[in-house]
Amino acid sequence: MSSFIVRVRGPMGMWRVGGLNPNKSTIGDLQARIEQDYGVATKDQSLYLDPGNTRELRARDSFSILKIQHGHMLYLKFQTAAAATTVATAAAPATRKAIAEDGSIIVKTETVSEAKAVRAGLGSLRSRKLHWTMDELMQLEANYTFKITRQPKAVCNGVSLDMASCNDFQRFCRQLKFKQYRGAWLYGRYVRMLPDSKLKAEEEKPGYDSRGRKLKVKAKTTLDGDSEETQVRVECLYEPPQLGTAENLQLLEDPNEEYVESIAKALGLERVGFAFAHPGERSEGYRFQSNEVLLCAENQLLAGDTEMKSPFVTVKVMIGEDGNVAFDAFQMSKQCLEMTAEGALEYDPKEVRGCRISDTYSAMVEAKEVGYVDNDFFLCNVPVMQHQSFLSVGLEQANRPIGHNWQAQPASLLQNHLQAKRRIETVARFSDFQVLLLLGKVLDKSSTVAVCMSIADKSIPLEDGHKMILDSLSGI
């Protein structure tokens, strides 16, 4: 199986382009592969980073600078009508005789590309190589066949959630009556061991021998060589622009994404996970729908490295029959990430309990080929803990219907919100992620970073000049 695939969506559908290197390849190399595999001349190609075709890529742009990872999606436009004709000709319909399920002979329409393809969606064998051995054919078949297995353990050993942020998120979902999807990015830190981790608690217990004598040396409960970043501590949530319905969740392009990341970085935080609330109960006994698996796998892929060993975590928020809200944490398995990146998994709204296997690929479960894979095969449970963050929750999330408006005057919004908090100490008054997002629109970058550092680390004093500005914004 190709270790690096770039997905290209264009006028003729989506293509998966391999034979590239994430560290050495350029956009020009990708264009050359498209010309080789699909017959579109390089001069007739225009590649873009976004579906709106506003950020055009140049041939000399490198994958490493653009941060193009395995499974990344780019967008293609044809410059001439001849290019579209070339691709359409290769996909021109033809007919062949086939045997129907009832035994009758029927005429089936297929494209020339389909007729010659080694698998649906792939080119012919001859287009790849002139001569083939049996071993090479068997290896090619194996490259497009997944043997489905369960991953025994998640990379992330535990996640600790901030209680205030979780309560605020589930409160808003209750306002929506849990009738539509809602998502949020989790910002925090990757840590070696959380202070309230059950694993750490076990490690701190004294050891005893078989006769009840206390051991002088404690036995280690973690293996040598384990990753130093195995657990997640979440300090705040940020709800991006999104479209949530009763059936699906679509994360929209966030014009403030880089700005939000900069405020998080100033606090010493990074994006460590994704939380989503789904409509209603899951009384049928399944935990994830296939559209949720694909969304969470894509988020985890974007956060991970090429080895797919990121502790990036997914938190599912659901309401039970008793009206109580539960927070469960998972990671998508490495095999799920690989199959998602390859485009092997698809969403079928008629069968949400399992991911449909793309016609290009095959999946084997217990030596039997299947068309759908139960979503539970892809889930790894992560233990959930809780703590109180150094950031409070007060100002409503920006992208909610009732949240604050990014386009309004941030200074006046801050004053209106902070007037009732004037008796609170200055640093504590501004220790709110949403408040800091507005503050960054008022102060210059260096002042915002300095305030954030004092909030994140209480040993760093707040400068008198910054204190005067913050008190002034609070109406003091």
C-alpha cells in the first residue's frame, strides 16, 4: 500500500495520487503525476488549497512548507476544454454482457477506464507496468485489502477535562435540546502523567512482598520506552463556525483559526482533541455512527504525525434516558486512520452502524470479505478524569447564535462583560479564553502575549502598565 497519498478533487471527481514524498515533493511533482496517471497536461492544471479556488498553488511550492500530510485534499481546475475532454474520453461509457442475479444475461454499461481497471477507481495494469509476475499481482491485490483487527489500546492513556468548560458546553447543547450536532476543539497540553491519573495513583501505592513486608523499591507500572506524551489535560474549549443538523456536523472554514491558535499558544496550550455532541440517545446499542468515525479520524489525522501516534483525543457528549449528560473519550485506531487517509471508508446514511468499504478496496473480517465494517472495530477507549482549569468560563462562545460578535467593537464588549467582575483580582478577571480572544483584538500582540503568560503562570507578575489597561477596560 502506498505510504503517502494526496487526494485531488476536480471536475471529474476525486483522484488519489501516490508516488510522492511529503518531505521532498513539490506541487510540480504532483502535477506531473496527475499528467502521468490521468492524462491532464501540466499546463492545463491549476491546483488550489481551498474548495473556493482562492489560494492557488505554484509548481515550486514544496509539500513540507505547505504542511501537506498523508490524505490531504487539494482542489483542481482545468484550464482548457481539451483537458476535460481528455479525461472524459478515458471514462467514456462502453457496454458488456454480464450475468444478473437471476441468471439472465444483461447488457451492462461501464467506462473504458472501468473495463481496464485492475480495481474500481484504479487504472489498468498496463498503464502501471508492461510486464507483471504472479507475485507482483498478489502484492498489488494485498495492497488494496485490509484485514480488520481491533487495536487493544489507545495511544492516549487518559484525558482530564475541565469541569467548567464541559458544563458550559453541555448547557448549550441542552438549550438545543440535543436535537442537532455540536462540536468544539479542545485546547490543553500533552503530558506524561496527569496529577489525578489512576495510573499514577497505583504507581504511588507502596509495594509489598508475599509476606506483607513493604518493598524498598517500587515496581514500575509503565513500560520503558513509552511515549513521554501519553495523556491529555484539557484547559478550555473553542467552538468553531459550524453547521449542525440532526443528521450531520459540518465544520466551516474559520477566518479566525490562526488567531485563536496564537492566543492558545501564548497560554502554553495547543489543540489536543475534539468534542462533539450528537442528537438524541443511542438506544440501539452502538456508540458511533460512520459519519462521526470519519469526521473524528480526519481531525486526528490532521493533528498526528506520519506514524499516526498522536495522543489527540475525541470526546463524545451524549444525553441518557435519565436526562444526565455523559462524557466519553476515544481515539480512532491506527488502521481506521490509514483507511480514512486512503479513502477506503465511506458514509452510508442507510447503514450508520458501520463504515462502507469503497469499491476500490476490500476488507476482511475473520477471513470473510465484508462490505461494511462495524464502527466498534475502530474505537479505542480512553479513561476520563476531571479537574479545574486555570481558565474560567463566563463570556459566551463566539460562534454560538447568542455568542459575541467578532465584527463588533471588542473594547465595548469587554467592558459590558467585565463591569460585574470589577471586584475580582485583575488576572483572575481576564482568565477566560473567550475574554482573551477579545482582548487580543484591543491590545497589540506583545502586550497580549505578556498578559497571557501572567495568566498561565502565576509566578510571572502582571506589569503595572498592563494592569492599568486591563482595569480601564473593566471600567475601573
